[in-house]
Amino acid sequence: MSEERKKIGYIVTIEIILLAMVAAFLGLRLYSVLGKRTGHEQEHMPRKIEPRARDMQQPDEQQPHVPDIKPATPAKPTMVYDEAAEPGMRAILSADRNFDVARFVEGSKAAYGMILEAFWKGDREELESLCDDDVYESFVGAIDDREEKGEVLENQLVRIENARISGAELDGRVASITVLFDSDIAAVVRDKDGNLIGGSMSDAVETHDIWTFSRDLSSADPNWLLDETDEA
């Protein structure tokens, strides 16, 4: 009876060993199929984790102070010409694509100062290059009269407060632009011996001049000439 039990135990042991071998074999097969990448598997993409609303909130004492930022109010553009001058300015701009309004105003301010300085000093040559014939003759006549009296001007342009185009016109190819100058001028008149006749360099006088500049747009000369003068 004991011999028979030994045989049964031996057979059971062999069966267990065979089952273990079969299990090992199947495990190797599964690894060979599932444990290797073939190149067609979907890559693992990290999932973006959206923070929860309560996680985003911070205690009031931890939140940084952010000042209220209001959009800056755009500055109002400085009008360099009056509404009445707009039709004429449009006509000039259409006739001369290179015309720049702002540049013209700056140039007129420079011309205003240069012409005044030339007139006060009696510089006829400078005036001739900046004025048309009629205005030039008017200036020269005033200079001649002043020199005959022996008077000397010691004027000074303190500042130009404002320069604004008040009128514009295009007649054929000749453009005319009128500029209103608001300025402060210190004026002193002396006699031939240097004695003060009138005025003061310490007190500037408000002056309002209306000057008209003209230019033939078909001309190669880009300079505008003083065509007319008046007082506001």
C-alpha cells in the first residue's frame, strides 16, 4: 500500500512540474507579443490638469495688489488749420502729393522769424529771397524811411505762441496759404545816437500777424514766398 502511495505522489509531482513548465512557456509567449513595442502603439500623452476654481483662489491677504489700469485718453490732435481752410487744403494736397501740412506750418514759423529779423536789421538781400516782389518793395520802403530818420530797431521775437492756417486756395497751379501767427515781440527803437525813442526789451508785446505764402506747384523750387502781410 505504501508503494502505491509513493507512485501516486511521484505522478503528482511530475504533473506539477509539467504544469509549471507550461505556465512558464505561456508567460514567455505573452511577453514576446505584449511586452515589446511594434511602433504602432499610441504614445502616452500627458493630460493637462485644469486647476479647480477653488484651487485658483487665494486668500485675500495673499493676492497681490493690482492697481486699476485705465486706458489713456488719446490726446486731441492739434488742428493746424481752420475749418474754413479745409477745401483749399484738400485741393492743394490733391495737386501736390508731397505736400506735408505739419511741415509747412513749421517752415512758415521759421520763415516768420527770419523775415522779421531781416526787416529789423535792414537785410534787403535776405528779404528778397523770402518775399515776392510786392512784399519786398513794401519792406524796403519801410527800411529806407527808417534809415532816413536815423532810427534803429532792436526788436526780438520772444516766442511764437501759435501758428495756424486760417485760409488756403489753389488757383491753377499756384497755391496760397494764409497763416495766423500769435507771437510775443520785444520792441525797442533808438535814434542814430543810440538814445531810446520807445519800447522796452523787458516787456514783450502780443502780436497777431496774418501772412499769406504762395508757391507755384509746378516749379522745381520747393520754397514758399511771403505774398501778403496783414494784422489780425
